[in-house]
Amino acid sequence: MTTSGSVADGDDADGDGPGSGTRRSHRVTISDLARRLHISKASVSYALNGRAGVSEETRQRVLDLAEELGFHPNSAAVALSASRTRTIGIVIARDPTLISTEAFYMRTLVGIEQYLNEVDSSLLLRLTGEHGEDLDVLRRWSRQGRVDGFILFDELEDDQRIQLLKDLGMPCVVVSSNAPDDSVGRLISSPDETVGLLLDHLAGLGHTDIAHISGPFTFIHERLRVQTLLQHAERHGITVRHIEGTYRYDDGAELTRRLLTGPNPPTAIVLGNDLMAVAALRVAMDLGTAVPGEVSIVAWDDSPLCELARPGITAVDQKTMERGRAAADLLLRTITADTALHEEAPPGELRHRESSGPAPS
């Protein structure tokens, strides 16, 4: 599937980069130029980028107004103008049924597409099987020159995708909790921050015995989460029982049922994504276990599912749309800088809702 961005909307028209303190309302954007000249944003983009599609008269009108208003294209738009295809690639080797129900990918892709739309670029997206088919797509798109670089998710140990792209000379940005010096771009989301938010919250409510249902250990970020959780829990005097899950609703339900019907059930359960958290809440209600009176339920990732559940589920807002935008911006700068750039992902925020409360005495 190919999704085409429209034209560069100039969010950083004053030259400030993403995340600057300048208020958006004070910036001159391509939309402003188009509105004043009564032409389309595409025409403005063509004129500013020196591309065919507008008359010389229109081009000059755009350039004159841009100079008058102090318009300057943002760094990402400039970066893309130097690339070969103005297209980035994402190949996801996950079950499409899981991706369609889990908010992480949907919100991340929306953030990426919004950003590319603003800098007149496109996204080439492919969902593949989980048995190496993604490597074939990466190799084929690279050799065909269809994209300028790739964003990679769900890093694995000795990830073959990273070595393949390095061998092919293709820029990439890995969205991961891992930060080795491996000559590739990385948007780093450290688990320390999220673990701190969750454990500070639960410790403040008096919980000392919690369970953690994670995603698959094949992903590096899940192993780092568990390691960090155990380290922080020891400092808080909290005992953590860890169970490996799959991110799926049915798995979250089954593992929660085992915990709540087994000996010495925990007073709180941390679940690796929103879907498993909703499943855990449903199981607790079916068993007649009061939430949060007998067990608190919290999720690693926030989503509308957590907000709309009753009771609402406490979760960490991982700023997934913002992280998608940051990953796209970082890839564009990595492409033009011809060097591996590392950046920290935007920080998350705890959303305290009704599913978490004081530990039962």
C-alpha cells in the first residue's frame, strides 16, 4: 500500500525544528501562502521547490510573497528535496489481525503519515508474514530504488534487517529501546521512564506484590522492559511476577485468569499493551474480582480502548503519534546527513484512571 503525502505545510516556517518553543500560530506556512494567493498548496510547493507544474508568473508570485512574509521551509522539507524518491518505506512482519486491533501501530503510522504529508513525501507500507518475507521486501525495494530509507520497528536480537540494510547501503531508523553504536539511526525509547511512572504510581498506592504480563521476548524492547522493571521494583520493595504474553486479547485474558484464580493472586497487574489490559479487566469482572478494590490493572500503552473501558484503565500515554513524527523526521535527516543519528523519543505521561487504587489490606 502506498500512501501519498500532500505538500509541505511548513510547520517550521520560521526555521525552528520540531519541538521548538515557537508557537505554531506565529509561523508562516504553505497553507498561509496558498490562501493569500488563492492557489492550491500543491502549486505553492511546486513553486518553492522549483518543480514543474506552475507557470513562471505563479512561481514568482509565490517566491515574492514568501520573501515578504519571511517564509523559510523546514529542515525536513529541505532534506526531502535532496532525496531520490521522496518516499520512505516501512515493512512490518506482524499478523495483520493484531495490527488492526492494537492502537500502537495505527497511531504511529498516523503520526508518520501526517509528518510526511507536511513535507510533500510519501510512505510505502507493506505487511508481510513473520518468516523472513520482510527481508525479501526490504531487499527488493532497496535494489529497485523505490525508497530513500526505512523505519524499522520491533527490533530482534541480531536483527537481520539491520545488517541487510547496512550491506545494501540503505539509511534506516530503528525505533527501539536499544541504543548500541551500530552505525544506524535510532529513535530511542528508554524503558526507565515508563517503569518509573508505573512503579511510582503503584508503590504510592501501597502495592508490593504485582504481576507483569509482557509481550513476546523475541523483541529486544520487551526484555529490556522486564530487566528494568525488576531493577526498579527491588528499590521500591516490590515483588514482581513476570509472565510472557503475545499482545493478543485472548492471551491477556487467559494469563490474567490464571493469576486471579491461582494461589496468592497479585494486588496489581501490569499488562504490555492496551488490548491485553482490556482483556484483563473483562476477566476480573467475569470472576467477580473488584477493580480496583481487589486488583489494580494498568497498561504499558494508552489508547482509546483504555479511556473508554469501564472502569477506565490507568496507562502510560507513550505519545505514539509524536514518536511516529519524530521517527520520520530523524530518518529524513539521517538520509541527508549520511550519518547515523540517535535521538530520544518524546517522553510519556501517566494517565491515572479508575482501574488503579490502594492495595487491599
